[in-house]
Amino acid sequence: MATLHEEDVRGALRAVKYPGYSRDIVSFGLIREIGISGGDVAIRIVMATGDPKVAEQIRDEAERAVRAVPGVAGVNVSVDVQAPAAPAAGAAAGPEKIDGVRHIIAVASGKGGVGKSTVAANLALALAESGHRTGLCDCDIHGPSVAHMFGGNERPTADEQNRIVPIERYGVSLMSMGFLLDDGSPAVLRGPMVTRYTREFLLRVAWGELDYLILDLPPGTGDIALTIVQTVVLTGAIIVTTPQEVALIDARKAVAMFEKTHVPILGIVENMSFFLSPGDGKRHDIFGAGGGSREAARLRVPLLGEIPLESLVRESGDTGRPAVGSHPQSAAAAAFREIAKKVAGFA
């Protein structure tokens, strides 16, 4: 019989996700004891929940996962359920509004690399240039890009109420982990700290009076997205995709997540939609054609816009001023302004 080690058991338990979350019970810190005697394994799990079905599901899945480890003869999983901490006095029981902010709009995608942050940055700037008081919150804690895309290297300050004062660039109020890190420094944070920073960026920033607060979400449907929908009342979500099917598959997952949390889908933006030859203006559908429009029709939501593939969009983000401001006459800038007009029309 193979010799069992605690890390073998812990590795198996990493496959057990906490119900409703993308994180596993090991990273949540629920495993308190692992005892091994020959081929018998005893596991003690401590958790706080008011739902007994959650504890039962975790116990059953943990037992199945560990039984599959070579050399395991018997498994005993005990779950110590503690009452969840009562909310602090005055704390919100669910999503809340941000004082002074009329509309909160999430810009999301099912996968990375589709230009979600580029869309969020240009949408925010287009709304601001149209006369709307606009903020942009970079909710991608591990991969922040808003600070770079707006050319900001300032450090946020605090006001008299110890709230974070956002950075102002081109008429947009900004908050990003990028303003708190030195160049090249990673945000090495575990899940609970990521959740804490996300909530602080939303609720402890002095946003002031805003017509629109745009949230640039990280790709996917993980903890940060769930934290956001559980923390603030969203006016709706915009889903960014590219035309090809592999991007649309993941976009559908983002749509499903918002639908399950009762967040309206405002529409779809198809980025990198086509390329126009500089010489003859001929359109080239490099990543396929019509994917965004077909998906919008399937979901019965608007196709908010098709953003052409232009190198100036990338260059503008790299140099610190989004294309709407740096290349206002470009086709991409026109598309972003049209999207902003549609968003302002129904939000």
C-alpha cells in the first residue's frame, strides 16, 4: 500500500469548491486538521454558514475526493458548523447603492484578451466628454491596467473621513490597484484580501456626485465578480467579446452569471470586429463576422457597437490617453462614442 502524506490529502481537497464560489475549501482556510493512520484519514472542517445543506455538500464532496487518493482505505470527515457572524450595526444586508452615484455599470467578459479594459476606459472617457460626471473603478485587483491606460502615476490620498480620494484624469475619476503599486510590483493577495480591496474600492472611495461609475471587472466569473454583485446595486452589465466562437462561449458564461444574480444585461460590444485597409478601405473580418450580432439576437439584448481593429487604439492605451481623447476622428473613437450614447440613452 502506498504511503499517504498530508499533502496528498490536501491536494485532493483542493478539488472541492465552496458552493457558489470558484475557490476551493483549502484556500478558504476551512481545513483545520488532517490525521492519517495507515490507510485511514480523518479530516476536520470548520466553517460558518446558516445553510446546513452547504456543510452537507462539502462533507460529501470532500469524502469522495479523498477516497479517490491511492492508498486511502477509510475516510472520516467531520464538519464543525459555527454560526455566521452577525452583521455589524447598520451594515447592509445585501447590495447597496453608493451615495451620490446614479448608475453603476459593469464591463465584463468571459475571458481575457478581448479588450474589456480598453472598452471600459474609452466608454468612461466618452461619457465624460459628453458632459456626464463619470468615474472608472478598476476591479481587476491582480491585473490592473486603468492607471497605465490613463497615464496616471499619482498616489491616492485620503479625505477627512478617511475615504480614498480618486485620481482625476481627463475629467474621469479613477481608482485602481495600479495607483497603489510600484511599477512591476505584483498584487500578491489571497482571496479574502482581494474581496476586501474590491469592497473598499467601491464603498470607501470618495466618488462624489457621479452620473456613471464604470466598473472594469477581471475576466471570468470568479470571486471578484460575485463580490461586486453582492456589494453594490448594478444598473446593468455590458459584455465584451470578439467575433470568434471561442470568445462567445466564454461571454455566455458571463451573461449567465449576471442573469443568475439578477443584473440586467445592457448589451454586447464586439471588439476587434474588423480591419479596414488603409489604402482602399476594404473591410477584412480577421476574427470572423457577425458573432456579436448573432449572440445579441440570441440573448435578445442590443448590440451596442462593433469596434474596428486599429493600431491607434492599442497605442493610445500604451501612451496613457484612450483613443476617444487622443484620436477623436478615428473610426474606433466614433464607435466608442456611439456606445456611450446608447448607454446614456437607457441607463
